[in-house]
Amino acid sequence: MLSENIEKLLKSIEETCYACDRKPNSVMLVAVTKTVDPDRISEAVSYGLTELGENKVQELTSKYPLLPNFIKWHMIGHLQRNKVKYIIDKVKLIQSVDSLKLAEEIDRQSKKNSLKMDILIEVNIGEEESKFGIKPEEALEFALSLQAFQNIRLRGLMTVAPFFEDSERVRPYMKKMQTLFKDLQGMALPQQSIDILSMGMSNDYRIAIEEGSTMIRVGSIIFGERHY
């Protein structure tokens, strides 16, 4: 079942890329393992999924020692400053940076661990009260302010787009993210490497790819619906 789900998803990503004249390797798949037990994650890893995303620090730290050390972990959920120290040496990318205070703490803990942490700015593209993230109009100024930190490297933007039953309705938000991403790439930001636009989940990843996403975060298509 798991292998079939993964195979179908990879085929769908490939077809979507070809349909919009993109190479399939221009889109990275991050498998979201929220609430998935380590055995099932391990099975998914055996089928080639090595980029994994977790929403909660506690889940990430409990699964980390039980899974192969070649896995590249992404922190994709809201991150509290007092939890940064628990994941700083375990993750490849923190996708949910939404305040200067959080960036400052990531920088501090990175320095302490003699590393440089790759981060994405989380943008609340739908400006929804229920979601975290920087307002779209403040994102570029926020990116500039990150220049003050030596131990973090800005790689791009992330968003959780509004949910619609008709996923086509999300397209304008993703177009807006792509414009913002291009504007960010056009800025003179020394020491940064702006190459990641992380948008698109199980319900809207095809549209995200069509609108220029370089990284999609998919969980339920792979592991089935979550039971909380």
C-alpha cells in the first residue's frame, strides 16, 4: 500500500512537471511524517523517501534516534524559541521562521553548535488569523533584517496556502508567492542562497508545481488520512 502510494505520487509529480515544461528533479518531495510511527516511516524510507518533515519538536526528537542517520529532517511546523536548542543539531532546514526573535535564537544556537542553519521565511499568504507567518508585504523587509545574523542562511520562502475544496481557487495565492519569491531572488543579499519556494501539500501540490514551487510537503497521500 505504502509503496503504491509513493509510486503514484512520484508519477503524478513527474507528469505535472512535464505538463508545465519543468524537469521532475526541479521539485523536491518532503514526506510529512506527523503522527506516523517510526516503523511506517522506516518503510517509506526504504522506498526512497529521505527528506522528511515534522510539525512538532517533540515528535521529531523522539523519532530521530529510531531512524537512519542519512535522513534529512525539515522542521515545518510553528517553532517556539525555547525549543530551538532541541532540534538545531538534527534538522537540515527550518521552514517556519516567522519572527526576528526566532531567527535570533536559531542564530545563537547555531553558533553554539558551530553550524550554519538553512532557513525559510514562512509567509501567511492568505493573511489568515489561524495561521502563523509574516505578512506578504513585510516579507522582503524581513529578509533584509536577517542579514544581521552570521549563523543562518536564508534559502527562500514557505507558505501554507488557504484550503479550498476546489483546489483551483488556491492558484492566485500561489502566483502571489511565486512573484514574492522572484522579488526575493532579485534582491542583493550576500551570503544567502535563494533557491527554495516551499508550497503545495496533498490537496494542492499539482497547482503549486504549475506555479513554480521547488518543494512540496506531502503527508496524507503517502501515509493516509491522519487520526489525531
